[in-house]
Amino acid sequence: MRLSIVLATLGFLGPFASAHTESADSWIATIWDHFKQAVDCAGCQALLGSLRLVAKFGEIFMEDVLIGVCDIAGVEDPDVCSGIIQNEGAAVHYSLLNLHIGSHTATTLCASLIGLCQYPPVRPGNLSFPVPKPAKSRPEPSRQPPIKVVHFSDTHVDLSYETGSNYDCSKPICCRAYTEEDAPGNTSTPCGPWGNPMCDPPYRLQESMMAAIADLNPDFSIYTGDVPAHNVWSVTKAEALRDFNATYGSIEKSLGMVFAALGNHDTAPLNLFPSNKIPSEYNPQWAYDALAANWLGLAGIASIHSATQHGSYSAVHSEAKLRVISYNSIFYYKDNFFVYEEPMEYDPNEQFAWLISKLQLAENTNQRVWLIAHIPSGNADHFRDYSHYFDEIVQRYDATIAALFFGHTHTDTFQIAYSNYSNRNWDTASTMGYVAPSMTPTSGSPSFRVYEIDPVTFGVMDFTQYIANISNPSYQINPKWEPYYSAKKAYGSKLLPPVQDPSAEMTPAFWHNVTVVMEQNSSVFQAFWARRTRGINVTSCTGNCITKEICALRGADAQYNCAVPRVGFSFRKRDMTSEYSLREEELRPECNHAGMGQLLAKIAHRAALENGKEVEHIKQNVG
Ligand SMILES: *[C@@H]1O[C@H](CO)[C@@H](O)[C@H](O)[C@H]1NC(C)=O
Ligand SMILES: *[C@@H]1O[C@H](CO)[C@@H](O)[C@H](O)[C@H]1NC(C)=O
Ligand SMILES: *[C@@H]1O[C@H](CO)[C@@H](O)[C@H](O)[C@H]1NC(C)=O
Ligand SMILES: *[C@@H]1O[C@H](CO)[C@@H](O)[C@H](O)[C@H]1NC(C)=O
Ligand SMILES: *[C@@H]1O[C@H](CO)[C@@H](O)[C@H](O)[C@H]1NC(C)=O
Ligand SMILES: *[C@@H]1O[C@H](CO)[C@@H](O)[C@H](O)[C@H]1NC(C)=O
Ligand SMILES: *[C@@H]1O[C@H](CO)[C@@H](O)[C@H](O)[C@H]1NC(C)=O
Ligand SMILES: *[C@@H]1O[C@H](CO)[C@@H](O)[C@H](O)[C@H]1NC(C)=O
């Protein structure tokens, strides 16, 4: 059937009905125009309106149009454009069809993915707690000898990594023989055997890291997710399953007890974890099941929490009074298209209610709790509504929660929660979230972390970051895993009075005071800034950049993290060629996510450049 007839049948008499109904080609031109015309929030809503019209002609038609737009924008190779769009098309199609233009959901999408709306205000939540908050505070350190816990994250092993293949390719990740020119022997930019900053790492790097961790003989470990590589345009279910098997196999044979969490890459296509309100055909139960099978053995527990079955569990460390709660943070992730529902849910899969029940149980039985997840709850990638609801839970149980542990950013950072965000101070700092950097070397040397933990309170007394220095020429012969810095030495020594006592906890107040010293002494801030990427390709951060970064550290409730949506926000460092002349601030390598959300952001940014309106947009956001 001709499209114009379809349109007539559906009763479209809108502005596009006459001029742009003949074919996908004319819709491609229309959508590209709408991208270019979208200079503000209203323009973004109009763009969503036209995308929604396209979606009404069916998923395949919508995908063809988006692929055409991606090709015009020239933001990725054609196979990357079509791969990403076809992989995630079903979810995008589902969301667009249900979207109400101008709604909280649509505005959130324009803010989070396109960067053209401000974030809408957080909708008040309605979580309820079984009993009021008791008068209870964080326990004092036991002063007993610490136990050792290793934290690693974002391993992203690439089983198709080929030593000698091209590391300077045109794809989002390299070191694969995509073409004859990229093949070993045919390229003048060959990858070494142990990895390259433009690539996800070979399996042997993970084996090397596991051996280094095992040598340290940790009491147990935590892994905050992201197993598969970043070939998001071509990853399949079979490949993801092979990746799970390889990585969890390597972990299992090297380490003892490990508590793991679900990453946004831990399914195929990536990011798409629908809630139970979405038709079950979209549910990646196969991924949950495969991961659960690995996790149970590693954590030494009998069953994943039966009521949820969505990549979360609660486990009690057998010999200790520590409850580890691993939850699915991807329900709160801006690139999970299924979250853009009408209206957006308040508690997808009732996971918040479940968290409350487990935390209450811990409070009742005097257990201490660690919350582990992939995406830091205060990160700009985390929906603000859900960040706030989560923070309400954290505030309620702040005496029970010893700490929170995250990954995802690939950088070395942290987040502080406060009982009063209007008065962020050492005496309102209530909980600490530790964000560990990645093993994959795309934003700095491969890394893992060793915490010194109080064996009674499970408070964090110190940590030592380990790296295998990828800039060192000997790295390609045999990576050496060496201590990089100790948190207490690097930061505690700068406090007034200094906090050096090895048996003192690094409390939320400690970390707040560290941020105060960063404000007062820029060399302390610059040292932190360099450590984020393990000293590699450190960008300049001065003035307003410092203010914003410190604000982010104090923003466990994301509405206070000072992140401002802007076009092109989510680019990777390696996209920063001269044609994408973004501001220096945007060279920050923290956002290594990929997929449909990033593709839309890139298309919007390219459209903005073509339209020559980037300068005004930046002025508007900075002003
Ligand atoms: C919270 O509010 C939403 C929207 O009004 C409602 O659907 C949900 O049932 C409420 N939840 C609770 C626990 O009251
Ligand atoms: C290298 O390139 C040549 C010609 O361009 C091709 O014949 C050969 O197969 C390539 N080598 C590999 C390993 O792909
Ligand atoms: C640092 O940045 C340059 C230029 O973008 C890049 O070629 C190089 O691989 C980066 N080095 C590391 C170790 O990430
Ligand atoms: C899983 O990994 C093991 C080695 O760790 C290997 O023997 C086995 O074939 C793998 N299974 C699959 C399905 O890839
Ligand atoms: C939070 O801090 C502000 C500013 O100091 C203060 O006015 C307000 O009363 C505080 N709120 C609570 C609940 O303590
Ligand atoms: C890594 O190695 C390079 C080259 O040897 C050196 O310049 C750099 O300081 C090292 N980085 C760290 C964090 O040790
Ligand atoms: C943080 O700073 C405050 C005010 O300077 C001080 O009273 C408090 O003891 C400090 N706490 C820690 C843990 O350093
Ligand atoms: C700032 O920190 C640096 C590095 O720790 C230290 O050498 C210097 O004395 C500090 N400056 C001030 C004014 O405290």
C-alpha cells in the first residue's frame, strides 16, 4: 500500500500529510529537517511528534527512516547506524507509539537523550516505610584488623580482539579485523597483545587481572557489571551468552566469593530491561537466568529473590552480619527506552518496595548493608525521579547502610548523600557511594580496587587503587598490576586535622571534608581529577568546571548534581575529532555508553552544527 493511502486511512491531515507521504525518503528529509530545526525544548517535542508519526507506519518503516537520517548525519559507519537502530528499534518503536508529546516522559526524553529540554522537576514520590526512622547512628569502628574486599567493574572483554589488527578504525571500538585493511599484517596501527585505549580488552587481560586479584587473597569481591564488549551494533544474544560464560568462568576459577551486579551491557540488545508492565515478549529473561546461574554459585547463596527475578538479589555473607543487596539500576537508566512509559512508573517492578523490605529486615536484625549496582544513583545517566526515590530510601536506612558501590562511568569517583541537600555539610553527609573505574582501558589504564573493611561494621577504612599502566612500554609485554594510590593517604592527609588512623572509617563526613579541601586547594582537586582517568589524557578543569564537578560529588540525589542537559552531552572522547569541535569540558571521557540514545544525541548534535546554532545553544546553557 502506498504510504499516502496509509496516511489517509489513519486520518493524518497534519502539516506533513500532503508534502511528505510518498516514501521513506521524504520522511528521512523531514526528520532530518526537524532535527535541524529543533533548537529548544518545543522543537524537540515537535521532533518527537514527527518521529511518532513515522512510528505509526510500523517498526521496519521507522527503522528505515532512522537509518536514513543516521546516514545523512554521517555520525557512524552505515553498518553501525543500521545495526544499532535495528537492534533497539523494537523498544524505540514501542516507546514512541505510547508517547504523549509534551508530557513529563517526553520532556525527560528530550532532556536526557537529546539535550534540548531542561530536566523536568522531580515528581514527588510516595514510598512508604514500615516503621519510622529510629534514633540510630552509624556504629563506631571496631578497631579490629580489617578484611580485604576487591571491587572491579566494566570488564567488557572482547572475545573477537585480534592482536595486530587496526586500533585506529572507524568503528566505536577497534582491534577487530572488520575489513582487509584492518587485518593483522595490513595495518600500520596494530594493537598489542594486551589491549589498546581505542578497544575493549582481550580475554588474556582479564585472566591477568584475576590472577593479580587472587594473589592479594581477598576475603571476598564485588563486581559491578558490564561483561560484553562495546560492539553494540552487532552484539547478539549468543555472543552475550558466550561473554557471560567466559567472564564469569574466569572469575569463578580465580576468585572465591563474589557478589555481582547487572550492567546495562549485560543483555543484547544492550540497555533494554523493561518493567513487568511492558509486554513480556520484550523481557530478556534469558539474560537474567544466565546471570543468576553464575551469580548464585559465586555468592554462595541458594536463590535469587523469588518475587523479583529481574537481576537483583539480597544475600547474607555466610559468616558475617553483612547483607549485600544487588539491585537492577538499569530500570533507572536514561538509555533504557522501555522506561519512557506514559506515565513513567514510580517503582518499576516494585524494586524500591523490595529494597525497603530487605533494608527493614537488616535493620530489625542488626545487619549492616552494602548496596551494589552498576549505575551510580547520582549520575547524570540516572533518571532524577528514581534517584530521588532511591535517596529517600538511603536516608531512611542511613544507619544500616555501610556504603554503596557502583561502576559504569569507567572513571574513579564517588558520590555523597546528605540528609539535607540545602545544607550540604560534614554533619549532614549521611552515606557514601564508591564508584570504581573500569578494567577496559577506554578511559584510562585497566584498574581494580582493594578496600580495607572493618570486619564488624563493614565500614570502609581505606582503599588502594591498582592499575596496570597502559602507557608503560612494558605493558604490552606483561602488564604489571601495581598500587596507584591509597585514598586515606591521598585525601585523609589533606584534612585538617589529618585523618590517618588506619582503623578510622572514611565516613561520609570524611569525604565531605575532602570536597571542602578540593574547593580550597586546587592542587588537591587536580590530583583527584587526574586519578579519575588514572593520569591518562587528563583534560583541563578549572573555574566553573571545578565547581560543577564538586557539586556532582555532592549529588547522590541527582537533582542536585548540577548536570545541565546539552546537545552532544554524551559523546565519547574519541569522537572528538576536529569536525566535532565541542568545548573542552565535553572531552570528559566518563560516558562510554553507546547505542540508540547516544546515536540520537550525535544526530542532534550534527544537525545543530549544520545549522550553525551550536554557539547560541551553548551560551544559553552556560548562562
Ligand atoms: C504511588 O503513586 C502512583 C501514581 O499515583 C500509584 O500508581 C502507586 O500505586 C502509588 N504507590 C503507593 C505505594 O502508594
Ligand atoms: C591484506 O590485504 C590484502 C589485499 O588488500 C588481502 O588480499 C589480504 O587478504 C589481507 N589480509 C588479511 C589477513 O585479511
Ligand atoms: C590519549 O588521547 C589520544 C588522542 O585522543 C589517543 O590517541 C590516545 O590513545 C589516548 N591515550 C590513552 C592511553 O588513552
Ligand atoms: C563456557 O566456558 C568454558 C570454559 O570456561 C568452555 O569450556 C565452554 O565451552 C563454554 N561454553 C559456552 C557455551 O560457551
Ligand atoms: C535544611 O537546611 C536549610 C538551610 O540550612 C534549613 O533552612 C532547613 O531548615 C533544613 N531542613 C531540615 C529539614 O533540617
Ligand atoms: C605510566 O607510565 C608512564 C610511562 O612510563 C609514566 O609517564 C606515567 O607516570 C605512569 N603513570 C602512572 C600513574 O604511574
Ligand atoms: C570534618 O570537618 C569538620 C569541620 O571542620 C570537623 O569538625 C570534623 O571533625 C571533620 N570530620 C572528619 C571525619 O574529618
Ligand atoms: C595544597 O595541597 C598541596 C598538595 O597536597 C600542598 O602541597 C599545599 O601545601 C596545599 N596548599 C595549601 C595552601 O594548603
